[in-house]
Amino acid sequence: MIQPTETADRIRELLERNLQEVFGEGDPERRRAGDRRTMGRGRHPLRAAWRDRRPAAIDRFAGDLRATHPDFVYTPHGRPQVLHNAGRLAWGSGRRGEAPDYTGWDVITIRNGKISALYVFLDEASDEFRRASDHG
């Protein structure tokens, strides 16, 4: 059996911080600080910007995403789930106090206390998923 090297609490913390402090943060300085606190070095499969692990590439990707929906907030749906050195978190995004415009899952793996890989799944019922699928 694989023995986890990361605590379940740390994995849950990273999932929640990534959602709020990286993707949910509109201020570039605070977003970069959130990225430094959560992301480890390595390759990330989320679009081409993530393959280049430089902070500027991640900041640009998250900032561009935030610019498309500046008044949206990310809301966790339930508690993060943990298995070994991985975790997942369901979430919705929309205007505060309203039903989400789109929903999805973040799935992460952890190495040395930081996110080593991030996979974002948009639910197929979401308009955002259809737009992303159209652009490959």
C-alpha cells in the first residue's frame, strides 16, 4: 500500500487556497503570492501556460481567466476529498449569492508540501465547458 507523505489537512488547505488565492484572486500581487504558497516546481497540464512553470505564465493564465469574469467568486461545494498524496475539490463559479454559472473539480497531487500537478475539470453542463471545448 502507498503511504501518504502529506497530511490530509495540508492537501485540503492547498485545494482551498488554490481555489481562492490563485484562481479566485483578482489582484495580481496577491495572486502571485498565493501561487508561491501553493505551487511546487514541475509541469502542470493546464494549458500551455502551465507547462512553463514560471510565475509570470501562471499569473498571466489566472489573470486572463479572472478578467473574463471579474465579478465571479469561486465557492467550494462540500469538503475537499483526499486519497494518499492527492485530493479533489468540487466548486462553482458565479456572482456572489447566485447560482453558479459553471461548475467543476480541481484535482491535485502533492509533493514536498506543494501542488505538483493540477487538473481542472469543467462540468459538461456548463456553458464555460462548451466554450473551452470549442477552443481545444
